Amino acid sequence: MNSCPRCSSLLLFILIVVSLGCSQGKTPVASSTPAPFVQPTAQGSPAPAKAIEPSGPALHIDPARAMQYVKEIVAIGPRWDGSKGQQQMGEYIHRKLKNDHVEEDAFVADTPEGKFNMRNIVAKFPGSKDGIIVLGSHIDTNYPLRKTSFVGANDGASSTGLLLAIADQLRGKKLEGYSVWLAFLDGEEAIKSWSDTDSLYGSKHLAQKWQQDGTAKKINAFLLADMIGDKDLDIQRDTNSTAWLEDLVLQAAQRLGYQSYFFAETIPGLQDDHLPFARIGVPVADIIDLNYGYNNSYHHTTEDTLDKLSPKSLQIAGDVILETIRLLNAGAGSSPPPAPSRFPS
Ligand SMILES: [Zn+2]
């Protein structure tokens, strides 16, 4: 998640909903009160009018296994772009997915600190239906904190471990629905300071590639996971996500009895790896808990360590994502809305 200073005092920010904003292109905040529990669906989006019965067998992650992956990733050490850890992280993901169909999207990122070799890794699990659901996580750790002991247990490792645990559930099965692709995204973090140009290097590169090669048109949904390992899990609604898809995530959470972990608060204009995909017209949802420690005080600090996480939180996030896939497979949101006009490409 972005390193913009507003996020360090996020809770306060949510409560008073100031419209200062330190980044351009943010969705303007319309009201001075927190958004209601369920926001009205954005104009032009197909709202799931009634509860949809999911399609296909229910899948659940193994939370202990997911936690083990997170521990192994943290054990690599810092994984900022350009570090030995970044290289080892890529090798680790390849090892875990060695029996799967995996593609690399290597590129050179132009950053304020010069050129960096980066690579996205995409694992593809084919389904029986035309269309793709992409799950994303960033694999890098914060670059400006590289001289500290920052290991990004929650910010980077938790969602990546979760995707590996989801891969375990998809592997070796005949998926009776859309194909599911896991996108391990490099270069989410800013190299110097968060801006439109200095951030989201991997997701921008992959979104551009998928726009050019026609893949983007086949993607029914992009679900991003970020910072979902927090013991005290409270996932916020995000106004930069696609409203109907977030409604569907909530519906999935309700089906599993996890709704109290979702959307009690709203973050206006969140910037994360979902944005580049939103900009090319893909429906997106960022599943993120940006209230990590009191007043988000663990975010981007050396306090972001394993002891703040729980397998239960990984389970909630993972199972809700898998249930959302079943709802999408049942036809929810099958006529994707046009590209939101607030994301000019
Ligand atoms: Zn971060």
C-alpha cells in the first residue's frame, strides 16, 4: 500500500474525512460524514439485486499452511527492489509453484533512483468457462525503509502467502468456472516518495501489457489482497474499487459469517495495485486492512512483524476471496460495467 503521509494517520483521516489529499487523481470525497455501511452502487454498474447462489464446490484455504508461507517469506528478510531478498522472493514463488503454469513478466522500471530490474510472476489455473479472475498481491517490501529492519510481515508477505495458499486449493482441480490467475506483483512501493509516477511499477506494467495483448477484455474481476494478515482484521471499503464487486465481496463474507470484518469504514481514494487495472476498465476490488495497529501505527514501520498477524485473518480473507470467485462463476457481475470515467487511461 502506498506510503503517502496521509495513511499514517488514517483513522483520524477517516473520522474527519478531510479532503486535503496528497495525491492527484483521487476520488473526491463528497460528504463530511463516513460513508454508510453499504454505499450506493456507482452509476452504470450492475448491482447484484438479489443474493446469488454460488457455483461449484466451496473451497477453503489451509490457514496454518498460509501462515507458514508468510513465515517463510519473512525469513527471506527485506525484499525491496534491487535487494538480494527480492531475487530470493522470486525464486521462492517459483519453487512453490513449480508444478503450475507460471509466466514471468520481467521489465526494467524507470524510477527516481534509476533503473531497476523487476518481475511480475503470474500463475494460471485454467477454468472451463471463458473469462479470467485475477487475484493480486505485491511481493516487494518498502524501499525507503531498506536501511531498517523492516520485513513487511503484513505489508507484502501476508497477501503473498495467502495467494500461495489459494494456489494449493486450485492446483490439480478441474475448475468449473472462470480461469483463475494469481498475479505476484513487483514494485508496488514507491522508490522515493509516493506519486503517480513513483509507485505501482509492476501492476502498471502488467495492466499495460494485458491491455495491449487483449487479455484485459477477458478479465471479469481483479481482486487485490494487501495487509490482510492483521490479527485485528477490519477490511475497509475503498471508493476506488468497483462498487458492485465490493458488494459481491461483502455478500461472500456474509455467506461465511465474516461480514463483521468487512467495510465498517470507508477509505476515500485508496491508491494500490488495483488502480492500473481499473484504469483499463477491469472491475477491481482492493481487499485491504489499512488500520494496522492503533491508528495504523504499524504500517511502514519496523513494528510490521509476524507477531501482529494471525492465521485466522488469512483464513477470513482467503475464504472470502474463494467464495467471491464462486459468486462470479454463478454469473454475478457477468456484464462488466464500462470503464469508470474517473480513471482516464
Ligand atoms: Zn507498503
